[in-house]
Amino acid sequence: MQLKVPASHNADETVQLRMVEAPATDDTSRAPGTAQEAGGTAGSRRRRKAARPAPAIRLRAAAGPRLTRVAALVLPYARRLRPRYPHADRTGWRRWMPSWRQWLGAALTFLGLTAGFLGAAYAATDIPHDLNAYATQQDNVYFWSDGTPMARTGWVRRQEMPLKDIPEGVRDAVLAAENASFYSDPGISLSGVTRAVWRTVGQGDTQGGSTITQQYVKNVYLNQDRSISRKFTEAMLALKLDNEMSKDDILEGYLNTSWFGRGTYGMQRAAQAYYGKDVSELDVSEAAFLASLLKGAGLYDPSLSEANHARAVERWSWILDRMVEIGTLSKAERAEYEKFPEPLQRAPGFDTGKQSDYLVELAAQYARKAANISAKEYDLGGYQIYTTFDRKQEAALTDAVTKARKQARTDDAATAKSLHFGASSVAADGRILAMYGGPDHRKQGYNESNATTVPAGSAFLPFVYAAALENGVRKTRDGTRTEVTPQTLYDGDDGIPVTTPEGPYWDRGGKKVTSRNDGGKSYGQISLSRALALSVNTPFMQLGMDTGLNQVRDTAQKAGLLRSSFGPQVPAMSLGSATPSAIRMASGYVTFAAAGRHVEPYSVARITRNGHKVALTEPESRRAVRASVAEAVQSALTDAFRTAHPGVETTTPVAGKVGTTQNDTALWYVGTADAVSTAVVAYRIDLAKSLEPLPLKDIAGPARDSVPYRIWSAARGIG
């Protein structure tokens, strides 16, 4: 066809339109064998198969007449749910959003699948017949280093209490604290489970999301793992248990199996441990405190720390207020409980009054830390703890201190009343072989051998000497360090001022700091080794300044003293202002006998549980000073022992030194024999009034033949 344009255009400007035949829309109308152009090339032709019928048509054909009628009713609605993206009848972002019908269908499908899964899980859940380890709780058994039993601990005689014998006020306090809706809930809290799962995934606190039924299930049937699978199993068991047991039975079981700290499981043992009475004798206020322990005894036992005490008071008050809120305690009754019911400081447990109680306490602390055992797991028992304590050396040390204490009471009963002795023996490989903790663990849980109360005094001088030999001294601020030897001379006169590279050292009061010797004696120029042997203070106070107080402190720490025992870095630090324990002083001195290598003191050699070895963290070992430095210090300490006690015959090398303090608040003796160092300290403190040290008033004897030296020599079998 030709289309002619108006005359205004040139005659040759024509437009040709080719009319292409439209392709057939119905494949079924095309006869078999009909050819069609393909690929845009006239000569290219191929045969095509007939198209398959639409799915709806095939479904109708296969379903038959009846199902066809049903399908005819359903298919229109199904087509509406079928996603069609984008929606032609919408604009903007709404074109890409599913319709409300599609959202509803997805939600119903999800709910259906979830309900089916939970139903199947519930049907498949069986309540176990075997109980957790709490029901077969065992003793923890402690052994001497020779393998013989030393002590047994644990609350093996767990006493079941019927719910009727537990006062209603006690039950109400627990419900207010843990699960006020206990008697109406289905055994689980959906919101609580959700929070617990979220916290489990996020490694947070998982204690707040459980009902009492769930907690009972965890106590009795499950372990304490923090996992989603354990939480799901807990929820399924709680639902099933709630349907098969009465609420009273669940509550009774919960109150008899929950952990309350201090080695106790169950409300009855908790009442005895914290208040020394049966659960039937508890009042509401005491019950509210015990209920607070269910949130975590390690955080709410007031005897453990001041922070714990503050938390316990706050939660105790909240529980009583909560009881008023839910209607189980009247406001008038609440007003009667304004004062926090202070529990006993210590629970009656393994205490026998013997020294083994102090040993058990120290070993238990070390075992839990070295084996990474929680207090709750440790209280379940079943552990065999093989300690480093030597039975014979422990007996010798205890007998020596007991004899000295008895003699002091005879000489001056009034002064001896506040007299304390701390003593410990530590081997070169770090083993704590013996210690004296106090006269009676039942009356004084305070361990005197592990206390950091009084200064080391002149017993600290070997660490200053070692620091100088190891690091050298610097006389000018920017000068190089100069080597120090045992023959290096220092001024040993009494009352000489302490100097710095800039001049005299002034204290905050504007006075020159001077050093003093015992008895005000002057020695003139004296070698460092001789000064240590004679315990001359003045050279070491200046030596500490020349070496650097930070170097002195670091050397002492490497040798075994703790950083926490040091105070300000002032000149007095060189004369023993630090307050180490007897265990740490013995550990520090034995480093010099061990050629300068230090092993952290430890009290447990190995642990087993039901025949299986429990992994222990190895005690840290390090080089504190060079071997030559340790040898020089040990040589000076040997001279110190011989100078102070020239008539004592020994069959083995012995080194030791007395330690005095400027205010006469403590008297030490630390010595080494047979590669074992023993530190003994005598001091006075009135524990009923304060922890401030008091003057000894000569009750510990003179420095040369002091009571600590006599205890040391008796314990080591010397002299």
C-alpha cells in the first residue's frame, strides 16, 4: 500500500507502510504443520510443539466433576492470595507490599506450623525418672600431702521439709520474690522465656525469665548450661510437669532443692546456715532475706562483702514491698520490719576449732579458682582435694605457736588478749607446707597467716638489696646506672638525711626525711652485705632512692609480694611500709633460696571428682632476679643468721633475718632451711574495736631472741 503525501511535499517523498500480519494469539487454533517465521529470516523455519494446557485446565480435567466444583469456589480466592508484583492498582512503595489477605495467610500458616511443632514437641517430652546430682550430694574430702584424709566438708544431710511445715509467710516471700503468679500460670512465662532466650543469645543474665516451675525443672532434671535448646527443653518439661503435678508439690520440691549459698540446698538448711534456726521458726523478714538469695547467693550473702550487704538490704526491702503490693502482707505488718535481719557471719559447717579448718578454707578457695569451679557446683560435693600441707610440719608449727601463745598469756594476760601470730612455711616449688591461721576457727575465722595487716619492717630489706644488685643505682637524674656489689659502701650513721639527685628529700610537712637505725646506733661507712647482716636501716633507705622505688617494688613483686600490699612510693617503703602476709613473706624469701626463680604459692596439688581428674591451672613460675643476685642475698641472710645466733649448730645451710617496725607494732622472723622458708609474725590488734595495730609492749621479746624466732626455730627443728 502506498500513502501519498500532500502536494506541498516533493513528489519523491513518499512513506511506505508494510502491514505485517499479526501472530495468532491462540496456539491451539494453529493447524499442525503450519510454518512460522523465526529469527527474523524469511528462509528460516522450524516446527513447534503444541502448547500444554493451562494448570487450571489440567487440574479440572484430573479432578473430576465434584472436585472441579470445589476448585471453582476456591481458586478465585487463591488467585487473590497469589503475589502479583508490582500491584498495578497501587502507586509508589505500596505496589510492592503484599495485601492484607497475603499477610493474614502467612501469619496463619506460621501459627499453624508453630502450633504443630510445639504440639509434637510436647507429646514427645517425657519427664525423666533420674534426678540431678543435688539428690546424691556428697562430701568434699581433703587429704594431707601424704594422701591420708584431713577433713570432710559438705551438707550431705539435706533435710526434706513438707510444705505444711514451711510457714505461709516464708512461702509468700518466695512467691513475691520469684513468681507471684505461680498458682495461676501454666508453668511457663512466654515473655520470660523470650527474654531468657534473648539474653542467652546475647550472653546476658538468664536468671530473670523463669517461673518457679521452670526453676524447679532446671534444679531437678537439667544442667545449668546456657543454651537455647536447654531453655526450650526446660519450657516443655515445665508445661508437662504443671499438668501432672499439683502446684503445692512443685513449690515444695522447689523450696527443698534450691541453692542458698554457704553449702546449703533447701530452705531448711538455709535457715540453719544463716539464722541458726529451723525454717518453722523464721519470721517474714528473715524469710524475705532468704528469698533474696534465690537470685544468686554469691551476690546477696552479706558476709562476703559490703557490696553484697547493700544489695541484700535493697532486695530484702523490695521483697517486703512486693508482698504488700500483691496482698500477702499488710502495710501494718510491713511497718514492723524496718530493720534488716542480719544473718550469722559464718555458717556452722566443717568448723572443728582445729587448724585443719583454716587449711580447708584456704585450700577450698584455691581449688575453686584454679579449677574454675563455681561455688554452687563446689557445694554439691564429690571432690577429692589433695593439698600440699605436710602433716608433720603443720603439727610442729601449730605446737610452737600454741606454746608461745600460752606463755604470753601467763606473762601478761591483758596484753596477750589482743596478741596474734601469723605463720607459714613455703617450699621452693611454691607448695604451702604449713600455716597457722588462729587459735580457733569457730571463734575467729580471720586467718592470721593470710592477713595483710602489719608492715614488714626491716624484714623487707633483702628485697631492696636484691633490686639494687639487679638494676644498679643512679646518682644523677639523667645519668647512667652504676653497678652495685655486696662490697659497695653506704653511710650507716643514724639520722642521716635521705637525698635525691636534686638534693634532700622533703616530706609534705616541709621537713627533711631522715633514716633511723634500731637503738639509734651509727655504723659509719658499711658494705651493703654487712648492713643487711646487721639489719642497719639507713644504708637501705638511701639505696632504695638510688635504685628507684619503682624498681624496688617491682623486684619485691616478682619475688612474691602482692602489689596490693604496697602503699605510696616514699622513702619509708624501703624500710618495709608494705604489709605482706606471712605466706607471701615466706614465698618471697624462698625465691632467693631457689636461685632467683619464683613459683606462686599454692595449696592444692591435684583434684579428682568421682575418680576423674579435674584440670587445674598451673601456678605461675617466673625469674625474679638473676641467680647471682639471689646467691648474694642468700649469703647475706646466712651471715645475718650466724651473727644473730652464733652458738646455734645446724646440719644444713640456714639463712634468716629478724624484722622490726619503727612503731613496735609487729615483730617478724623469716628464715630458710632445707629449701623451705618459714615466716612468723607477732602483732597486736583488738579485733573487737578496730584493725589498727597496737604496740607490742615487749610481749614478743627482744629482737635477737624474739618469740617469732623461737617459733621459727622450733618449727624448723633448729637450735
